[in-house]
Amino acid sequence: YMIDNIILLITGTLRNRPIAELLPRCHPLGTFDELATISIAQSPAELFNAVMVDTPLAPFFSECVQDENDLDEMNIEILRNKLYKSYLEDFYAFCESLGGTTADVMCPILAFEADRRAITITINSFRTDLLKDDIENLYPKCGKLFPEGLKFLKNAEDREEVRRICERFGAYKDLYTGVGDGPNDKTLEDKFFEEEVKMLGLSFEQQFHFRSFLRVCKAERAGEQEHRLDC
């Protein structure tokens, strides 16, 4: 949520929207103390400097952006994906370092999220000008598709090829079951959502780990998604 909030502020600033007007639209789970400092930024350059110094995302941001000239609308989604990549890889490594139950229950769901982002990035890259190597650099490298599956994905040319790649890996061989364009069919996003809910539900089967906190945040997002579907 912090990443989404920062991206919202950057996008709004590029469109000359006042930061004060954007802050109420930020997600409450992504707020942090330094957000008030960012609110005084009046230009992309000022916002860039504020983010690099005054936010918890500074370490991830420094890996993804060299200077304020990289902040333009064309690159904003690339920046979002790079930030998520750095965040997921760092979070996965942290959970691994804790070991025990936390690693056992957290690493699989982070690996799933990494693979979901890789598959989604691949599909969204079709008919864009992104080079194959640029696409590969957006993939989080902590999922079950790493490394072999990611190499296949970056060279995929259409959705059907992505489907065949997923079916080659045991963890995702049933991912596309029931997916189609018919009125009673599910979308790929539906299947990802169902699998995520199933994995989060398993967190209740063990105790004394940090996954419960993640589940609360994910439940908040799931509730938002169900609300959008109902609307």
C-alpha cells in the first residue's frame, strides 16, 4: 500500500495536481509518519528528493530510480513493478532469515505473489515496446517459476503461450482450468484471487508466526475487490 500511495502522489504531481488534494485518496494501510513531509513537495524533483530521504521506501526507490528525470508517466508503471519486485524479494529474504514457522508459511505465499506478478507483467507487456530483457528485469526472482519459468515467460508472444508455460509447472498446471471468455467462465484474475484466499486461510492452521498480520492486510484488499465486483 505504501508503494501504491507513493505512485499515486508521483502520478498526480506529474499531472500538476496538488499533493494536498491527493493525500485523502491514499490508502490508510499505506500511510506513514513521513507522508506529511512529502505533502509539501510542489514538483516532481521535490517529491523525488522527499521520497529518497523521508520514506520507508527509500532503499527500494534508490534501486529503481537514478534521478527525477526518470519520473514521467511513461515509466510510472515500470517504476511500480520495480518497487514491488524489490519489496517482494527483500520480504522473502527476511522471512527466510527468520526461519521456523514464519518461513514455512510466509515464503510460499510470497512466492505465489511473485509468480502472479511475473505472469501478469508478461500478459500486460504484449503489444508494447518493452524489450524482452526489460520485461525480465521486472520479474520478482523469488517465486516457483524462477529461474527456468521466467526465461520462458519473457519470450512468450501471446496469452496461449503463457498458458502452456504455466501448465508445464506443477504448482500452476491447473491455474487456467475454468478460465475463458464465456459468461460462466472465470478470468485469470479470479483464479489468482481464489488461490490467494485459499493460501491465506491455511495461515490459521499454525500459530506463533507473522503471517497473521499479512492475512489482515490481504483481507482488507480482498474486501475491496469483492466490493468492486458487487458494484
